[in-house]
Amino acid sequence: QVQLVESGGGLVQPGGSLRLSCAASGFTFFTFSTYAMSWYRQAPGKARELVATITRTGGSTNYADFVKGRFTISRDNAKKTVYLQMNSLKPEDTAVYYCGKGYPPDYWGQGTQVTVSS
């Protein structure tokens, strides 16, 4: 059974940084590395929106305009983990962040809360 577990969220001041992790289980090494992965977020009262995607090998990434230059997606296929480094955080980045298997995702993690506030 595939499981995606996000971690690393929390409360941070504007301008601060957080690193989110998404650990996959139920995959073999070869299976995990055959999937693109993605990060999405959902703020209260808003639709879930794409934040970033990464290809199977990590050789190509894409970002939503509102995080370009601030967030970095990466992956470690040996650890079956995908990361989201978030720098220069803004209050409008406050949301539940989800990782997804594939793009578009066909499986989601449970999400991790990120709150940016002074």
C-alpha cells in the first residue's frame, strides 16, 4: 500500500525558512523513481494549487510563479523522499502543504500545516 507522509511544517516568522519532507512507503526503489512528484498547497477557503513539480530523476523542475526564486523542490530516490525548501516565507504562504504522487497526482499525503506569522 502506497503511503506519503509529509513533515516539517510549523510556525515561522515572515522571511524565515522551512524544509518540508515527503517520505514514501509502499514503493520499491525502482517504483518510486519512475514517478514524477509534486507539491501542492491549500489555504483556508481556497482551492488546492500547484506549488512545484519534479521529474523522475530530478533533472527538471517547475514552479508556480508565486514561489519562483524562493522555493526549491528536490528528491532523493534512494531514500524515497521528496523535499520542498521554502525560503523568504510570506504570510500568504500559509497553507496546508501536500505532496502528490505523479503529476497530476493520483495519490496524496495527509498534508502538513505551514503558518507564516509574526
